[in-house]
Amino acid sequence: MAKKILVTGGTGYIGSHTVVELQNSGYEVCIIDNLSNSTIQILDQIEKITSIRPDFSEFDICDKPAVDNFFKTNDDIEGVIHFAAFKAVGESTELPLKYYRNNLVSLMNLLEAMDEYQCSNLVFSSSCTVYGQPEKLPVSENAPVQKAISPYGNTKQISEEIIADVVYKDETKAISLRYFNPIGAHPSALIGELPIGIPNNLVPFITQTAIGKREQLKVFGDDYNTPDGSCIRDYIHVVDLAKAHVVAVERLLNKKTSDPFEVFNLGTGNGYSVLELVKTFEQVNKVKLNYTITDRRPGDVEQVWADTQKANNVLGWKAQLGAEEMLLSAWEWEKNLKQGIIKS
């Protein structure tokens, strides 16, 4: 029988791509999502890609009785991938309590249910924001965790601390995957990043500006201490990222972990500035973008990119796709959205 994996936030951007890769790898997938930042139509798109419709439950995992009841009626779950969280850096600085309540309560509810119903394998969706502004680049997993620059980043730091405390108390094993900046879309262009309302991330704003949905792209700051003055990030294709979750699940299920709580960076190891990404998008897609430079955005780190040696050598995963492929796929997805492939 196929092993069953629970994916919280599984209709979201990274979650939906991970569901596809899990199903393509032979896993049975069940999803919990409250659809606060996604749409139910994503299930149709996943089914078109994989010919399998994942089991879906709609509720908020901040609702503890609902989480407990789910695990009670799904006692054959062998692993959990936890994506469900609010993730907008800028919004978190405006609404910090919203982020602390949602991101931490949901994790604690999940961990308690996993303990009670003896589900002992967790892959946690973390972030490079746990590093703050690193003292040394590229940043490795051994880098000191700096004070978080945003409440969002702090929820990821605290979540990792909670998980570390829990795994050393009981039988749970966990892998925390610290993403850098996921962009792009599935090669089918049937799923991709689908922000509700005004995008908080760069690439959806780029594609929506290019397609005419947004009048102008704002680049937040050109006075950082970087070659062109704009922030530098390590952008990673969402499909590469999704595949890393499958590798992490297999590592847990096959009891290959060397520690109850392991941490891995997921990036390409290369840094692109915001302006470099804008120019690359224009070149590969032959589209001119209307953009302007504006003030810095609160909570933004100046520059960060990954040391990926641990993920490459220990986890056995390596990013395969480059910036051009990321930006080509994102543009194909945006054009599909305009044609009405899915309601945005």
C-alpha cells in the first residue's frame, strides 16, 4: 500500500507543487487547507497533472478539535509536511499578532496531535529569514541565528525552537527545510504562484505588471550595499524545492536521519539582485517592464544566499533549474491565468 502523507497548506504555492511530486513518487496524499490564500480549483489542476485527486479537508489547523478529529479518523498517516502559515514579511510588521497566533498555534496543535496519534515524521517549512542579516555569505546551517528582522521571520525561529524541544522529548523526528526564495511554476503551467489580492512577493508582481494587471512594479530600495543597490536573494525553482520535500520525507520514513532534528538550506547557492531578476525576466520573455524605484520596505534583509553543501551531500538533493527557467515558467503560468485557466 502507498504510504500516506499529510500536507498542510497543500493547495498553496509550494504545497501544491509538493503534492504533485509526492503523488508522482507513489505516495498517497491528504491535504488540510483553510483556503485563506489559495483556491479549491488547485485540486482540479493537480488532478490534471497527476491523474490523481488528493484527499482534501477544509479547516483551519488553529482549530485544535478539528485537528484532533482529523488525526483520529486518519490514523494511518506516516508523515506530515507542514506548510500552512502566513508568510508575508511586510504584512507581518503591520500585523504581528496575526502572525504569532496563526503560525505558532497551528504548529503546536499539529505537534500535539502527531504525538497523541503516534505520527512521528515531520517536515517543516522554514525559511532563510531565520538567519536575519547573516554576518557571512553564503550562509550555512551552522551560521548563528540573528535577531529576526520581521515577525514572520521570528515565527520561523520560534517554530524551529519548539520543534527542537519536542523531538528531544518524544519519538518525533523532524527535518526543517530553510528555503531561500521560491519562484517559477510547474512546467505544465497548470499550477503556479497565485497570490490573493496584491502580491507580496517579487515575481508575481513582475508577471502581473508584464501582463497589464498591475500598472507598475515597485523596487524597494536602490541604496543597499550591493552592486546595483537592490536587495540580493537566492531564487530557487519551486519544482526543485518540491522535490526536496519528497527526499526529506523518504529520509525520515527510511530512518536515515542522523539527529532527531535536522536542518537543511534549500537554494541554488547563487545570489541575484532584484534589478538583475527584472532584467533577466525582460530578456528571456522579451517583455518590457514598467518599474520604479521606491523606498526600502520594512523587514527586508539586504542580501542573503545559501551554502547548499549540506543539502547536496547529506540530504542528497541539488537544485537543477536556473533563473531563466524559473522566469520563463512564471510567465507561462501568468499567461495561462489571463486566458482563464483558473480564477485568480
